[in-house]
Amino acid sequence: MNKPAVDQTRTIDRVNATLKQRYNRERRFRRFGLAAVILGLLFVALMFLNIISQGYSAFYQTRILLDIEYRQEVIDPAGERDPATLSAADYAALVKSALRALYPDVKGRGEKRELYGMVSSGAALVLRQRVMSDPELIGSRQALWLPADDDIDMLVKGRIDRNAPESERRIKNRVLAWVEQLEARGAIEKQFNLGFLTGGDSREPELAGIGGAVMGSLYTLIVTLLLSFPIGVATALYLEEFAPRNRWTDLVEVNINNLAAVPSIVFGLLGLAVFINFFGLPRSAPLVGGMVLTLMTLPTIIIASRAALKAVPPSIREAALGIGASRTQTVFHHVLPLAMPGMLTGTIIGMAQALGETAPLLMIGMVAFIVDIPGGPMDPATVLPVQIFLWADSPERAFMEKTSAAIMVLLGFLILMNVIAVILRKRFERRW
Amino acid sequence: MLSITPDTVALGAARKGVITAGFSPVADDARAINGTVGDITSADPRMTARNVNVYYGDKLAINNVSLDIGVNEVIAMIGPSGCGKSTFLRCLNRMNDTIDICRVEGEIRLDDQDIYDSGLDVVPLRAQVGMVFQKPNPFPKSIYDNVAYGPRIHGLTSNKNDLDEVVEQALLKAGLWDEVKDRLDEVGTGLSGGQQQRLCIARTIAVAPEVILMDEPCSALDPIATARIEELIDELREQYTIAIVTHSMQQAARVSQRTAYFHLGELVEVGKTDDIFTTPRHRLTEDYITGRFG
Ligand SMILES: Nc1ncnc2c1ncn2[C@@H]1O[C@H](COP(=O)(O)OP(=O)(O)O)[C@@H](O)[C@H]1O
Ligand SMILES: [Mg+2]
């Protein structure tokens, strides 16, 4: 700069000389970014494709059309229509005789067991439920679609290779022939499996449903939300707007940030020690699950809420204080509404974390095998991710598709929550 | 040059009132800097500040400033940036309370009330001493709600009709009514910069304060919007006491009756605006006014 005589070239020439290189660098950077995004999307797409192709078939269930005769001598020999007798009757016998009627040539115990094994043990439950709700059925005949056993289900869904040698196939040639006969008559088909969405867990894959886990997750999340949102927002408000800045608040702040990094299973141990062992709350209950997940989500909500409060321009606070609003009025009339979208986003992110959390719930017994659908936050329950874990752990081939389907349901809920977050934000933002 | 002693308050008490005696105009900086040149008092004071020191942490930002702010007059505070004009102004309605490290010493009275009295509630104080800020800061709410907010929280009106009336009057006084009367429910942040600042003024006067503090209210506005606000300040003088900080000497000359010149945290000179701009008595004032620095 100080020796203009040396460098006679004009600035513009020097700029032009480096221009190409600059643009190249820019283009390269943009391409890297794009490649990263595409790679990411590719993995997501692959994951979805894999899960959906594995899991969609769980929403269908193979059923066999059987001609059921509700025989009086089996169901209610005394003819008193006593509910206790009706409930305890041997409905499996009705299913068995219907099967025998279909294949009269079947002889021998082994062969018969194979024949009976084609139909799920849940078929008897279907019959019992029908008779209990309508005892008039006794004595009549009815053609019914009853659930097939999980191996038959897998066969019909094409997940068992029919051409494999018998020794390597879970289905014997004999059974395969029976299924093919049924197929020829149109007496076996895949039907929509409502029970998967509404039913509880079961040892039998064809009967297992996600309903119990969904309800368990729902109760757990409601408890988590009801506890963590007010506590988290109140904590953030106090720390950010009211607390004096001193050593104690610094300590609290550091500890909250540290809590966010504590492995979630530790919160499970804490919940076990405090809520269950000390306060005597029931095991496996969504209430306790929700309380444990509250401990886990609180730091997330507090940190997000404080960031949202910090982002409110100080000029708004000054404006309110300047016309004589008290500190509380300033906070509740102006700062909080402006911070709300950020707080809600933080909360939903926390809730989504809580929805996918497994480890701390294992510690408080929400991993138990529970058939009944929970009716409230005190009933024993499990949650979606734990259900996925349990099914993934089961040996039956048919649980594989259930696992993938449960993951689909879980992802569906997560997407739903994100949509709600976006809608809520839009709602709040439009008010301003 | 600045001697900060803990007993400045006691010292200052002796220097109350006119402290110009014995000064030869525009000379002898060494003596003049320790006191204020000119008459710090006002015939009919609304606010009186005596021996005010303000610290940010250990840093002294305002050194021993005494000044009266008179009824129905506009007092302009000028000086190079960083000299403490805003700091002093914010002492007058205790906005400095919101800054943790800020500490105020000395005595400031509104009428006969010591506003730094430990038992004093800042909420009614700020209702009496309103403030308009450098950057227009309307609430992100409707124009109506912006103006109605003060009366609402202070419970100044008992019904909707009264509130409507207060809002209309405030907007009329702020010269904004004609521009917004058909769209009172649109958001205040959607207005132009000058309109936003007038909305902020309307919001302040809706509470019917006695004193209005303005901290460079036109620094973010274009010349036309500035002229509107200056006109408005002149009109508002009839009913309110106004203290305005400005970095524009022309603005100070146009809108104020008295002018106070601050330099490095000290109040160097104060007097009638006409006198200050025609015959400044302190060299620092003269240097600033003639544009030699600042
Ligand atoms: N919040 C604050 N914290 C620390 N120092 C401050 C703060 N506000 C202002 N100061 C200091 O006080 C002095 C006066 O500032 P200010 O009153 O804003 O000056 P002016 O308004 O005249 O430009 C400056 O030196 C500034 O750095
Ligand atoms: Mg300033």
C-alpha cells in the first residue's frame, strides 16, 4: 500500500486473477454440502424402505374359514347358560372338530396335532367371546374366519420358501398340502389385522398387538408432559428472569447442563430407588415411568426454554418496564408469549426423546410381559420402544414383521408430534 | 482530573445551587472541570438530581452530577458518545435497576419524593416518569393494545369506552391518530420506523406521566420522521416535562429550552439553550459545539 510504484497492476486485475479460484472453492463447498444432504436422505430412505417392506405385512393376518358348530354338549352341557360355565368351556374342541370335519382322513396323534396346529390358539378365544356376548349362538352353525397359526401366516405371506426341502422348512409337506387345498377353495386368505393395532401383547405372534404399548406410551407421555412442561418452564423463567446472579444460581445452572448429559439409565436407577423403593409406588406403572422420564426431559426443556427467553429482545422488556409494568407483568405479558414457540419446540423435542426412551424404563419394570391393555397410569404397562425391544428379542419368525410394524407405529407417532409442534408454532407466531 | 471520593455526597451538598461564581468564561479548565459551569437549577423544578454518581461495577460512569429538570420545559442532554447521557437519563426513572452491576449514589427527587428511597416502589415511579427509547420498540401486539397496555396494567380506566378514549387521545397527541385510526388492530411492529416511534410516544403518554424521558428518539429515523417527532416534542412540552438525550446539536437547539453538556461522565455546562449555542462558557462545550470533537 505504501509503495505504489512497485505494483502497477490495477486492483481490478488482481481481483480478477483470484476470482476463478474463489468461485471454484465456493462451488466445491456447495457440492460437498449437497452430497452430504443426499447421503443423509439416502440413508433415511433406505431405513424407511427396509422397515416398511419388513413391517407392512404385520397389518395383515392370515385367517382360515372354518365351519364352526356351537355344540351344546361341549359349551354348556347343563343348559343353564351360567356365564362361569360358558367362560370355562373347551372352545378349542369346537375348532378341532371343525378341522377334523374338513380333513376326515387325518388319523394318528402326530398328524392330528399338526392339523390342529394350523389354527391359532386365539381362535378359541374368538369363539368364547362370541358365545359370551351372544349365548343364543349355542346350538347353531356358523362359518367363521379364524386366525391361522404364525407359521401358516408366514407361509401364506411368502416368508417361508415352499420349494425348500422339508427338513429345512418349518412346515411339513403334509401341512403344506392342506394349506394348498385351502387356498384352492379360497378358504384361507390375508385379512386386515385390526387386532394388531388394538390388542395387547401375546406369546403367540399372530395374536400379539401393539395397543397395550401404545396406551402405555400415551399414559407415560401424558404424565411426563404434565410434570415436565410446567416445572421446566417455571424453572427456566425463575432462573432467567428472577433469580439473582450469584454463586448458587451459577451452581444450579452448571448442574442442569450436566444433568442433560447423564446417561438415561441412571435416571431409571434413581426412579427405582426413590419412587418405587422409597415412596412405594407400583412397579411397571406409567406414572413412575412418566416421573422418571420427567427427570430425563427436564434439562432439555429448561435449556431450550432459557434459550427462548434469552432470545426475546431486551428492548421489549425495557418497553414494558418503562411504562411501569412490574417484573412479573413484563415476564408474563410480553416475554413469555414471545418465548413460547421456542419453549414448545423444546418440549416436543424432549417428549420425542421420552417417547423413544427404553433404558430407564427397563429399570422400573416396564419391561414385563403384559397382556392387558392398561386402563390408567397406575396399571402395569409397557411402552412402544420396550415392546419393540421385547419382540426383537423373540425367536419366532413372525415377530420380525411385528417388530418392524411397531417401529412404523413409533415413527408415525414421532412424525405426528413434529407436525403438532410445527402447527403449534405457526399458531403462536401468527398471533404476533 | 476526576477525583472520586466516598464523601462526594457530603462535599456536593456544599456546592448546591449556582456554582458559576468566579469563573472566567472559556478558560481555566482545571478549575471548571470539577464543577458545572452555568445554572443547574430551574425556577420550577419537577425533578432534582444532586451529586449523582453512577458506577458500572468499579467503573465510574457519572461523576457528581447535579441538575434540575423544570416543569414544562424541554431539557436537552448533549455530549460525545459514551459520556454518560443515557446513563444519567436512565437514573431518572430507575431503569438502571435492571442492570445488575449498576450502582447509583446521590439524591434524585421527583417533586418531593426521593426516588432512590429504599421503600419506594418503581412501578408507580415509572408510571410518572415515562421513557421513550432509542430504537422504536413497540410490543408485537396490535396498535390499540400497545397504547392500551399502560392504562390497563395501572387500572386507569374502568370500562372499554374510557379506554378507547384514552387510546384515541394518546394517539392524537402523538400525531398518529389519522394514520392508524382505521387499522388499530394491526400489529404495531408493522408500522414504519417513524410511526413506530410515535406509537411508543403514544404508549408512554397514555399513562399520563409527569415527565417523559427520551433517549435519542430520532437516531433511527429519517429526516422527515425526525421533523415530525421534533414538532411533537414541542407540542408535548405544554403538558409534560421532557428530558431528551440527543447526539444532534441542531435538534437540541430546535426543541429544547435548556441544554446540558456532558463530557466523560461529568456535567460540564448547563444553561439556556440559546446561550449555550451562542456563547458557550466552557472550552469543552465550545469545542464540542463548534465541531472540534465529538
Ligand atoms: N450496561 C453497561 N455496563 C457497563 N458499562 C456500561 C453500560 N452501559 C453503559 N456503560 C458505560 O457507561 C458509559 C456511559 O455510557 P452511556 O450512558 O450509554 O453513554 P451515552 O449515552 O452518552 O453514549 C460508557 O463508558 C459505557 O461504556
Ligand atoms: Mg446513549
